[in-house]
Amino acid sequence: MSANPHIVFYDDACPLCDAEIEHYKKLKTLHDINWLGINSSWDDIQHYGFSKETLLRRIHAVHSDGTIVTGAAAFALIWNSLKYYRVLGFIVTKFKLITLLDFFYKRFADWRYKKNQVCNINK
């Protein structure tokens, strides 16, 4: 495993997001991931310079080399780091499907943010 883990910021107050990340956390990793829930770890996250609203609107990750990725690219980073999702990550990356997946993810993420009352940044 690499000395520097990837970092993933996710909405731990959203039942859907939290359930998905909890599923990933249970899997064997090929590369360490530091999972930071936006609500439970906000004090640890603030120094990255993101606003809470920005992070709640879309999933964000920091690659072990410091590169910041969002949306479908963040999911590809996660999938490429997990033993049982590595094939999916490979397919998405190899066949350059990130842009297509991100097109759909942006729409879903906007809908989730507007619809989900737990995304209220003033909580």
C-alpha cells in the first residue's frame, strides 16, 4: 500500500451516500483510502479549502499524489482502489467513460442536493 492514502469526502448525513460508502469501507482495498464524512469530520476537512456546500453538492477525492477529482472521476478513483471494483474502475478509465458518467452523475447529484433536506448547509 502507498504511504499516502487517497482521501474521499462524502456526505455522511445522506442515507444513500453513507450506505454506499459504508459498503465500500467493508471491502478489501488495493490502495488505502481515508474516508472523511463531511458532517462528522468537518474540523479535519476545513483546511483543504473547500466550502461545505461544494462538498455536499458532489463527491470529492484527493488522489495520493494530491490531485483533486470530483464526481465520476472520484468514483473511478474509489473503484480502482477496491479489490472487487477494480475491473469496473479499469473499464471506466480505459474506455474514457468518465465524461459520460459524469454527465449523469451531475444531474443526479443536483437532484439529490435539492431534494435531500439533510444537505442543508446550515445544520
